[in-house]
Amino acid sequence: MCLKFYGELLEAQNQPVHSSVSWAAERHLLSALMWTPEIRHVASRKYAGQWREITGPAPVKMSKRRSAALTGAQGISLAQKLLRERLCHQKLPDQPVGLDSQYKHLLELLRRTAVHGESNSVLIVGPRGSGKTMLLGCVLRELMSLKEAQKNVLLVELNGLLQTDDKIALKEITRQLHLENVVGDKVFGSFAENLAFLLEALKKGDKSSSRPVLFVLDEFDLFAHHKNQTLLYNLLDVSQSAQTPVAVLGLTCRLDVLELLEKRVKSRFSHRQIHLFSSLSFAQYLDVVRAQLSLPPDFPDPKFSDEWNHSVTKLCEDKTVEEILRRNFNGSKDFRSLHSLLFLAVSRVSVSHSTLREADLIEAWRLISVDSKANVLHGLSILELCLIIAMKHLNDTYDGEPFNFQMVHNEFKKFIQRKSHSIHKFEKPVVMKAFEHLLQLELVRPVDSGVCKVQREYQLMRLMLEHGQVMEALQRYPQCPTDVKQWALSAFG
Amino acid sequence: MSRYITRLRMRRTYKWNGRPVGEDRKLKRQYYESMSISVEGKTEDATVSLGQYILIEGDDDDNPFVAQLLKLYTDDSGKKKTAVLQWFVRMCEVPQNKRKLLGRDPHPQEIFFYQDRSCDNEVDGETILGAVQIEYVPVQDPFPVGKSRDILFVKLLWDTKSFRALDPELMQPSQSPKSPPPSSRGPQTRALPTPDPSVMKRAMSGILTRGSMSTGKMSSSEAESLHSASKLSAAKALSAKRRSQAVSGPQVRKKLDLCSPSKNMSRDDVLGELLDERSEKTLTSKLNTSPTGRISISIRLTPLNLNKEECVSPLSSHSPDKPRMTAHDKDDAARARTPSRRKDSAALREPALAALAEEEHEDSPINTAATSRSKRKSAQLVSSRIKKQLNLLGNKIGLQSDGEDGDDDDCFIPSKIDLQSSSDEEEEAKIDSEDELIVKKHRGSGTSRSTEKTRVSARTPRKTPSKKTAPATPRTPRHATPSIPSRTAPARKPGNVLEEARARLHVSSVPESLPCREQEFQDIYNFVESKVIDGTGGCMYISGVPGTGKTATVHEVIRSLQQSAEQDEIPHFRFIEINGMKMTDPHQAYVQILQKLTDQKATPDHAAALLEKRFSAPAPKKETVVLLVDELDLLWTRKQNVMYNLFDWPTRRNARLVVLTIANTMDLPERIMINRVASRLGLTRMSFQPYTFKQLQQIITSRLNRVKAFEEDALQLVSRKVAALSGDARRCLDICRRATEICEHSGSQKNSSGLVGMSHVMEALDEMFSSSYISAIRCASVQEQLFLRAVIAEFRRLGLEEATFQQVFVQHQALCRVEGLQPANVSEGLTVCQRLGSCRLLLLEGSRLDLFLRIRLNVSQDDVLYALKAD
């Protein structure tokens, strides 16, 4: 679901004239994606197409023929296109930021595998968004530019989220290596045969004459959950024996990945780990922001780009903008969250205001930082809101113990009796309906979903909202009756 | 699927034909010259008699063992029938690594005269399956084409080390001294149900061509096998018994015969000789003089020879008529047959040439070979093409195709065509001899069946066409050769000292010797060597933590054992290795063992059955198999039947299987094995201790082998550190390699001594052993650090090591206010929490639980506080 939406969103963004993407939809999506880092991760990978970018031609070429004479709209769309590419990870940066030593280490390691036929194994460890794949992409780009390596290296890419067991992984390896038991895209033979075949193939090679194979295992930790870790054992075993030279590159965000490995697998791993921990200061972070937003010097319309770059420099000096960026920096240092912020800001640029203003960034920040549930609360009816407040009071009274509908209804009735003039009297079924709506929105959740024998009214529930969330929602709720507000603020139900 | 299997499952009953032809009172044995085998469901009995080529039940249904029957006797009780044999081997029985010595693709029907001193040549008579036809083909000649696929061809001799030509010089006069086969030829033909002349002819021709080749070698190899028999367990008792009864008289007589000019006798002379027992003596004399025979034929052998003489001589005198008759037939038969054979090979052309060749063939195989080579170029061309096809087919079928011969007409078209054009005589003969068992075999091509085929099929077990023989279709790349493409330019060699050192320190580079494991090496070596020499079986369990050189030591042992086997110090053996981690399922172990042993593919169940049969079958013509089972614990199944079988097979009397098992844990047998498995594993155990720092240092030093790249102190530091942590040699080598890299990078800057020093090693050690949690916490964002702090605060408040997100979040917000930051909202808080969770700084439940997901720390609180304080 999320993936699909995200894809659509990206497509919408890529259209040249961007005006009315439904902000609500976007907001929802972004908040949804916030909840599931894994999916967000995959989505960005999926649309990044990173590998093809390394070898293939650069995806966007500036149309040189109408260099100087760009209209405002054209300039904007071109600039947006360029920046979107950057911000959506479609293009590898020229040089990884702040990862120089890791870059050198990895490049040297892979170069030795490619040129000397030395087998190696290495893990690249870093939190999500720290640039593991980007680093590897840059290294591979550089490696492939070496003439010696270009023709010799075979690359096998696996992802723990896609190759969920050894059987699939094995087929994928066989397919990517174009071994002889592959016809077209199909791999023949049983799992056992495939394993034997692959091992035989790798065993036949030797250090000096076989082409080295680079195994890239994305989400390395997931491979450690495969049965017996057969695949890892065998790959690492090959890397430790005089067979075909291989380099096993694992990418993972888990710091405890070595503890996942079985002891004999662990023993075969070389224990090289490249850690990617960002140690950026805020000043450097600001520099990165400026660099990310600036247009390159070869932009076809120098006037436009000068203007743009100037506005970006000014923007970064602005106090409110700096505050926003600092909050983002405090939240996480990775560039992925920064990119999504800047992406939203850049998307707001249009012909009417052709430069990036602080208002754009503030709006983008508002969208990004808004609490997802607060948004949902805005769409509730007064009755539903009253129920939420009743539940909040129950929570306060019973110290977070679960409640059932009957209790909520009683609480609500008490309130109605006190302040009957401002709120209609609702029949019980109507209240029940409202309650069920809350249930559907998952603002309320049954404690134990397994037991369905209990009547609905008496099923134990929990409120999935923080105290603060409820209060904030009430503050922002349009035309909220004062009685309800007071009730919410009062200490007792 | 086996083609013989139907036959095997039938009950066979064995009966002596006629009266005993001789008796050894001392041994209480009665000698017979033929035996009839009756099979349930068949009306006619098959008969095997002395000198005939027979099939012996083996572990491979498709390829039963081939041998020539030399003697048949029974003990006094009359129950146990024993046969003395001269073995032949198929290509698939030749050790895999030796097969390439042949230098060409083997003919699918090719077998080799087997000359091995260590092979027992007495088998239980009830393992005989039936007769088979063997033809001798001169070395230079191509294999005859279009013959029935039941015929096997002999060209070369296999003496366990090399393939040698069967010397025609030895071959030619062999007719005269070759007494046992001719002497028994009579009974054999007589035993045929319908003594039709043409049948006889055919029978004779088969034996003639074949018989001419084998004698010389056979006698010598027989000597060898007898020799070895004295050593080998199976025949040990018998030979010992005989030895005790040795008389010196006959020995003297035999010595005299040694000088008799029997070699130059004509065929008639042969016949004459067949009638008296001298022939037997010539055989034995040849045995002593044979060039290929080993000089080690010692006095121990003589009682055996003498015995044989005693027992066979009455046999030959017993049948005075038959040999003569066969001799008459011989010419005719040969004449009648050879043209057809030539025709086959020459693709039905040049009958004249064929006749010519045949004439010469009678007397001088060498000449035949020479002339035929010069004159039959075109024929050779054609036949070679066919041969190629055959080979192709043979490869497809696998090596077991030797035994499947000509039964599947439908998949072997060339032979069918040739068969159809075979001569009238043969047609006739076929009809006569199509007497038994054929009914089943008719598959609509009755007329095209060749005579020899039917004849043989009367004796050889019926085979159902194997599914493997299906014609090669491009359906699946079944025989795809696994390989990685080779690189365009060879890999660069190490350039400087550090690179050289790094290459040497790589775990994969195999050292010349394994230092620090001398004792273990010796123990394993002694164990395996003694088992191989004794021809017995046994198990050994080797344990030790990873990286202590278990597998390497075993490989080293096998390497040196194989070396001494090459030099004939110990008998040959097969080495097979399986690894529990390199298979997908414990039962695949059977498949892999079978495939490495016989090149067959089978399902696990079938493979288990075949292996069971192989290791329990009494057929003793086996070399010892040394099986290495790595990562034994992975072979655990609930019923433990895989382990049970692996440890049970060595205990079988005829198995000759040595099993070496490797696993990590010392108490594996006690922990995971049920009693009957643990008991079979036995108590031969060995445990590899983790390396001490001195040993590790020695290992590195010996690997470096005087490449000066490390400072002495640096080496000591590495080895001490690793020894203290795990004693894993791999780790040690990896650290050293990493240190050379660090040295290389820093060396360019500082311009130091160029050696790897303490600082480099320290850095490498730090990289590999230091925990990354602390640096991860230090590099985390402000909110993440606050969240960790909130977690600890909440833990302290609760007095538990676990809290829900909601509880922590309250703390988090409070901390934010203290720090003067704007409090994060729930979404942000959850994002931070999830990010910490994905690094495994925190342990989280599924994010679906939202506010109520429970949080734990994956690092100690002290570490977190330390990391945050230092910030």
C-alpha cells in the first residue's frame, strides 16, 4: 500500500508542472511512512535504481541548445528536476560526504579482490540513512572505472528483504552469475542441486584465473536468520579458501550483527567492519544543506542559477530556517530526513515565486513534523471527541488500566447530565457506533484481540493516545464547545 | 532405477551341475566345474562354469562386478558355495582421480583386466548373477561397433596405478598354457540347453577372442591377488588353513614344468594339453614367471598354488571330449563371427578386408591390428564417429552405462541397425538360442535381436531400460559444467613485501605443513593408516572450537596418506568429503556420498538403499573408503538415522569404511546423540585445543616464511590477544592482514621502518574487537541521546529493565524541557525510538503496538551513561 502510494507520489512529483498535489494525501503518506522505516527504506531503494546509475549514462542531460533563453517557468522546472534527482537519491553524489576514510578502505579492499584476486569479507554497518548503499555505489563506480577491474568483476546483489530464504537467494545468485544451469531467466534443479552446483562452480575457480565475484548482501542481518545460515557459511567459507576469489560485502544497520552469526560462520568472517557513524556538526550540516540546494555552475541559465543560489545562501542564514534545520538535525543526523524536508520545500516553488523562501521551508517542516494522530483527531465528530475525553479521564482515574465501552458510556452520561444544554442526548446505539468508528481508526484498541466471546460493550480496550495529543487536538479543534474543553481540562470526570 | 534390480529381487537358487570333479579331503572341499542358477519365474536355468565370464552381485545394480570364474567349490557341509575369481573392473570402479590416466573416454562397454594384489578373489558363490560375454580388443583397434550391448570389451589392464596394454606377446601363446578356461569350456557349452552347433560357435568365438588376451595377465594378476589374499581378512583364515597343509612335492613338479616350452604350442597342442593336468601346472608356472607379477610372491603362496593344481587337474581330465569339440568349433565360430563384427565396425562395407583381418587375427593380434589400421581407414573413420556418439551417450547415461549393454534397442539406434544386418548364421543361431527368458524381453523388435545378445541375455540378468538412457534433449542443462568464467587478464601478483605477506597470511593459502598440530596429525594418521592397511573400518570423532585446524589437519593427513599410497606403501583408498553445512538437508548426505563414490545421482532414499547395499554386500572387491564428515551436528535429525547409518556402516564386516567426523563441541555425542548412535561412534575421540599464543605465533611465523614484514613484538601482541579471546587461528591471520593494510596506508605518510609495528596491530585489534555501541551512541543525534537517557531514567524509576514507549516518552518530554529543546511529539518520538531499535541499541517489540510497545536496552546502562557523559 504505502509503497504504491509513495511511487505515485514520486511520479506526480516528477511531472514538469507541479501545482496541486493533494497536500492532504501527501501528509498522510508521509506520516504513514514515518511509522514504517523499513518500508520507507525499501521505497527509496526501489525508486533509486542505484546500480544502473553507476554504469549507465547519466539520466538527465541538460539541453544545451537553448542555453541562455530559458523562460522563468522552464528554469524553475529544470531546477526542480535537478534538485529532485538529488533529493530522491536517484543520483549518486560525486563524493560521499564525511566518509573519506571508509571510502578509501572499502575501495582498496575491493580493488585488491578485483586486481589481485584476494578473497575478502567485510561488513558495512551504520544506522538507516547513513549512506551505506551510497558509499558502496560510489566505490563500485570508481572500481568499475578501473580498466583492470571493469571486465573482470562479476557482481551479485542480494537483498535480505527480497531473498527471504536460501533457496531463493541461491537461485538469484545462479541467475546473476549466468551459470550453466540457467536457461533464460529460469534456474533448473532442486535446491540441493543448485547448492551443489554453485559450490562446485566456485570450487573450480582459482585465485589467479577466475573472475572475482562480489557478493553484495543488503540487509545482511536478515540472511543470518536463514536456516543454519547455510548461504553465509558457504560464501564465507569460499572467501577463506583457495577457490574462486570472492568479496562478501554485507550491509546492515544492526550493530550486533556479529552476534547473530553462528560461531563457525563467525570464525570464517574476517571481522572487518566499516562503521558509518555521522559525526557532523551543525555547521557542517548547514553547509550540506546549502550544497544540496544550490544549482550547479553548468546550469543552462546562469542568471537563474545565480539568483537561486543567492536566495539559498540567504535562506540558510535566516534564523527561523536555522531553527527548523536545527530541530531536524537534533531529530536525526541522516540525510534522508533532511532530503524529505527539502524535497517538500522545493516542490512549493512555482512561477509566482521563483526562489526558495523561508515560508516554503516552514510549511514543509510543519507538514513533516506534524503528529500523525493529531491530524486524525481533527476529523472526528464532537461525539467521538467526547468519548476520547471520557477515555482520557478513565485512564487518569484508573492509571492506564483498560476500560470497556460501558465504562466510557457511563462517563459520557455523567458529563451529559451535568452539561446537558450544550450537547445533544445521544442514544446508546449511536454512541456505540461512534465508539466503533474510533475502533476502526485504531485510536482505541482491544487489549486482547484473541478473545471475541465477550460482548462488544464489555470488551476491554485501551486508548492509543497520549495525554498531550488529546489536549493539543482539542486546542486546535475548530469550534469546539467550551464545555467540552473544560471537561477535558478538569481533573475529575 | 536399476536394470538389474528386478532380477536381484527374484530369488535365485544355486545348484551344482553334475558330480564333484575333485575333492580335497584335507580341506574337506569338493570342487565342481559348473553351477546352475535358477531364477524364480524362469523355466530354464542359467549355467556358469569354470572359465566363463560372470557377473557378480555388487553394490551397484546397474554395474555388477565382472569376473572370470576360476574355481568353484563347496565345503564339507555342502552349504557354502565359494567361487574363486579373476576380477575385471569397469571404468566406474576405477578411482575417480585415476580415470583420466586412461587418456581417452572409456567405451561404455569397456572393462579392464584387474590386477591388484590387495584384492580378495574368493566370493560367495551365491553372489553370482550369471554369465556375460567378454571380447578382447587389441589396443590399437577401435572398439567394434554394433555389437550387442551385453558384450564387454577388454583392451587394457588396470593395476591400480596405471592402464597398461595387455601385451599381445603374452596374449598370443596364452592359448596354450591357459588351461583353466579351455578346460572348462567344454562343460560350459555342454551345459547349454540346446547344443546347437551355431550356438556353440558363437559361444566359442566369444571366448576365443577374449581368451587369447587374458591368460598371461590373468595368471600374474592371479598371483597378486592370491598374494594379497593371504594378507586380507576375508581369505586369511582359508589360506592359513591351507598353508598348514602345504606339501612340498607338487611344488617341485611345478618348478619343472616351468621350463617346459608350452608357450610355443600350436592350438592343437593346446587341445592336447587341455586333456592332461600339465596345463594347470603351466598356468601356475606362468604365475611365477609372469613379468607383471611382483617379486614379492613368496613362499607363502606355494601352498595355494599347489592346492589349485590339485583341484583343477581332475577337472580337466574329466572332460576329454569337449575341449576337442570346442577347438573344432573355434575356427568356424571365429570365422562366422568376425566378419559380422568387422562389418559392424566398417559400417557394413569391406567384407573381404574383414575376412583378411580375421584370418590374421587368429594367430597374431598385433598384425591384425597393424593391417587393420592401415587398410581400414574409412572404416575407422566411421567407427570412430559412432564411437564418439557412443561416448556421448555413455556420458549421458553416466559411467554405469557399461553394464546396461544392449538391451535398450530403442535408445541405441546404431546397434540396432547393425544388428539387423547381421549374418544369416547368426539369425539362425538366434532362433535356436532364443530359448529362455526372452519372452519378457520382446518389445516388438524380435527379429532384430542379435544372437549374442540373446545368448547373453539368457544368462545375464534381465534389465529394464534405464530412464537415464533417454536420448539427450536440450530440455534442461542437466550436465552443465559448473564454472565461473575466467578473467581476461591473470590476477596481479603481489608487488611488495607487505602484499606478499598479506597473500601468505590469507587463510586460504595452504601452508606446506601444519605447525603445532603434530600430535593430532600423528594420531589421525595412525588411525586411518591402520584401518586402511587392515582393510577394516572405524569411526573417529574430532572436536574443537572453530579455527583450530581440524579440517586442515585431516586434509593434511589424507594428503600424506595418498602420497604413500602412490608410492605403494599402503593400499589405495578413496577419500570422500561431505560437509553438513554444504547440504540443504541431512538426508542429502547420502546423495552426496553416493555421487562422489559412484557418480550416480539418486534421491536420498534410494541413495541410502544403494549405500546400505554397498557397505553390507559381501563382494569384497573394494578399496577402503575414507569418509570425512565435517560439521557433523548439522546431520542431526529427529530419528538420527543419518548419523546412525554413517556410524553403522563401518562396523559391517565387508564395508572397509573409515569415518572421520568433525564438529565443534566436545560433548556432542553425549548431548545430541541417542545411545545407539553414540555407541556406534565409539570412543575414538580427539579434541583440538584452542591454540596458545606461542602456537599462534609459530603459525604466523611459519606462514610468513622469512618474509620480514612484522616486528616481533607486534606478532606477540596479536597472538597473545587472540589466544586470550578465542584461540582462533583464522582471527589471528585476519588481524595480521588488516595490520599490514594499516601499515601500508600509514607507512606512506610517516615513512617509518616499513614493518608492521605495535601501533598498526593495536589499531587493527581495536577495529576488530572494540564494541561499536559506544561510538554509535556518541554519534547519535540529540534526540536519540535524550531518548536513551529517558529510557534509563524510566528504568530507574520503575526498578525494571523494561518500559513501554508511553512511559519513556513522558520522561523524554520532560528531559527535552530540561535541555531547553522543544518537546518532540509522539510521531517524532516513535521515529527516534525506531531508529535506535533498528541499530539494536534498543530492543523493541513490533511497531504495531504503538504507545504500548515495550522497550529494553541492548547495551548496559553503564555503557550508555559512559558514552553520554564523555560527550
